[in-house]
Amino acid sequence: MRPYASLTRAADFSRVRRNGRRIDGAALTIYRDRARHDDPASLVGIAIGKAVGNAVVRNKIRRRLAAILDEALVGRTPMRLLIVAQPSAAQAPFPILREQLVAGLA
């Protein structure tokens, strides 16, 4: 079972973007906010715009980020995250994405 659930509503995406702490990286922008009292696990939203690439590229990045989150969120206190991929994420190797995402969680 994944250590997180997905942000599903546009209002939740907006709230995390507005209230969360912003961490900028070369390939990713991460917005991190505290969990609400009714959040049993971390809630994560991944936003990848069409400027990043076609559907194949966007889904590849989404799968990579999900794999990194599967191991990075284990044992952490619940939080709300919004991960926005920048166009440079399409060429970024997996270790670079992992480094930026783990640094944003610290």
C-alpha cells in the first residue's frame, strides 16, 4: 500500500499552492503544507503541464515521481504536497529527480 493518497480537488491544489512552503529546483517545484487533522496519510498532487512533453513523457515523469515518493514518504509524518514538474524534468535522470524531491521533503 502506498504511504500517500492523491490530492483530487482543484481547491486542494490551490490551497497547497497558496499556503504551502515553496521549494524550487531545476526540474521540480514543490509546495509543502501541513496535513489537516482529518488526513490519515500524506496527500500528494503531481502537476505536469503540456510544456514538459507529450503524454508519454509526462506519464514517465509521473511514474518516476510516484516511485520516489513510495520510498521517501515511508515513516514520515503526514503532509500535503504539490509537485510541479518543469520542462527540464523531461531530460533529468532519475537520481537528479530523487535528489531534488528528497531535498524538498527534508
